[in-house]
Amino acid sequence: MGILQRVAKIVFACVHLILLSGCWDRTEVNDLALIVGLGIDQTKNGKIRLTVEIVVPRSAGGGGQMMDGGGAGGGETIIRSGTGVTVADAISNLQEKLSRRVFWGHTKVIVFGEKAAKAGIRQHLDFLSRNPEVRLRSNVLVSEGTAKSVLELVPPIEQSSSEVLRELSESQLLLRVTVKDVLQMLSGDAGATALPMVKIKSPEEGKKDLQTIAFIQRTAIFKKDKMIGDIDDQLTRGVLWLRNEIKEANITIKPKGEKGNITATLIRAHTELIPKYEKGKWKMIVKATAEDDIILNGTKLDLLNPKYTKMIEKELAKETNKRIRNTLKKVQKEMKADIFGFADTFHRKYPREWNRVKDRWEEIFPDVEVVVKTKVYVRRPGIDTAPQGLPEQEVKK
């Protein structure tokens, strides 16, 4: 072996020994305050109040929470707040109250208080999106009232209020929106968005306040970055249909001439938006298709009969169409907020025509003609197609 080869090996070994000497700039987990939930409120004097839910590592087997100024001992999370002119200032104020450096990499949910949402959320999201620790897949919600009051709730089952909100969002019974989704919608052609809205359920009579929980019941509607109103859960499902995001739904109908109801549950669904531009007029065709299971038959109809199945399919399609129409009436005609993605769909199909009207889309959108076509297929009428608990002679076959 030559001298040059031996020197090369020695240099190679020395370089690797230097590189393997350890992480000189490491940060120990014991030096971090792990944030799992973040709330943003606007105070009466116009300042920003930032509320965080922090994991308490020492309480691995405990339950409950510790609030500002005290609370139940052994809680798994604590709530702390800081105020400032901006979110950045509020974080600095918060950091002064903590012995550990705040770490945002575990943030599950970001909640905007109603007042902060109405004032505008863009600058807050701008700051959070620039922070490399904040996860863009964190769920974003709006609270009825203050975000702090939601984070302070002590849930009866989950370990923290942030985990409750995450579970509610992931269930996709209503809307599920992440930081990335909000930023994309706000920067889209329509500049409108919708966020799930959390409401605090009042405690049952005779129960302690600690048993209150939060649940998603409504949807907050935004134009640009400001909340302009909200819609209920029924209309929200119409939004999900229009955005091709519907995952779970039950529809109950009452067939004509029959006593009793039939309830169907959604197996799968698909919605297609077909844009049309003719003679200066904008038109959107909505094709919604669903496949359902029958989970309740309160009538005397034997669903093995194709005639009855077809009749039920038409009634289910009619009810689905009605839900979509009601949503369009409220959101398109009254609130005039394009949260359905119509603008982006028109832009892709007719880029030249779109560029001529994009600055006036807020005026044009409410007058867009929308044709809704729904089709429902009953794939499984149930293990027992005949109604249960009914004498055979009374069943309509």
C-alpha cells in the first residue's frame, strides 16, 4: 500500500470522527414546551391574545387540565396565554411566562375566536406558515365565542381539548380544513373559504362545568380573510356535496302514500362540476351521484321489489337535490361567497374568458346559473328486505 493511500485513509477517518462527534447545537426535549393546541383571540382593546395548550410530560397517567393560576393537579396539559399587537408579539409575551422554549411541531389544532375571525385571519396564518415548526396539516377551526374558552375545556374522554377537536375534524362528519387548505383557498381565484365552527355544549343540569365539551355544529363562511357569517350542519352537508367532500350522510325520506320512514346511509359519493360559458353567460352543471345502504325500513314495503327500490332511489335523489339547492340559495345568493370552487373550475376551462371577468367575479358569482342533477343507487336494501316485526300478510310485495 502506497504512502498516498495510507494518508488518504487517515484523513478519511479523521473527517468522519469529527462528523460523528455529536450534535453540538441539539435541543433536549426537556427544554421544550410542546404545544398541542393554539387559540387566537382579539381582545376588547384590539390586541391579539394567544392561548396555548401545553403537554405536561410528568403526568403520563393523569387526566384533566391545569388552567392559568392553578387547576387540577396531575393534569396532562396546561393552558397559558400571552398578548401582543401581533401573533409574533403575543408569542414573545407568552415565552416570558414559560421556563421552556415553545415548540410548535406537535400542534394539532389552531382555533380562531369569532371576533378574531371577523377581523381577519390572513396575517395570523402568514406568520404561522412562515414558522418551519408549524405543521401545515394542523386542523383549523373557528370557535363560537373565544378560542381560549374552548381550549380550557376538560374533556370527559380524551386527554386534552386539542385532541377532541382533532378527532372531530378527522371524523369528517362536517368540514375538515388544514392550514394548507385555508392558504390555498384564500389565494385561489374566488378568495373565499369555509372553516368548521366549534360550539361549547352547556353542561347538563346538575353536572359540573368540567363535563362540558366542544363539538362542531356549524361552518364559518369567509370572504377574503374575514368571517361574514355561518351556516348550520344541514347546509354544511350541501357544501360537502358541492365540493365533492361528502364522506358520511344519512337521509330519511317518507315515500308517497306510505306510513313510516326509510333511512339510507351513504356508501360512496362523487360530485362533478361541469362549467359552461355561452354567449357571455356563466353556467355550472353539478352532477352528484351516490350509492346508499338502507339501514331502516319503517314502511310496509318489501324492498326486494325493484319497483319500490326505484321509487326510493328517486325520493333519495330528490332529497339530496333539495339539500344542495338550499345551500346554493344561502351561500351563493345571500352570502355571495364562492366556497365551492366554481371560480377555479371556470378558470381552468375558460382561461381567456375568465381573465376578462376575474376582477368582477364577486358580482358575477351570485348570478351564475346552477343546474343540479342527482342520481342515487340503492346498492344494498338490507339483509332482510321485508320490514321487520310485521305480519307477512301486511307486507307489500
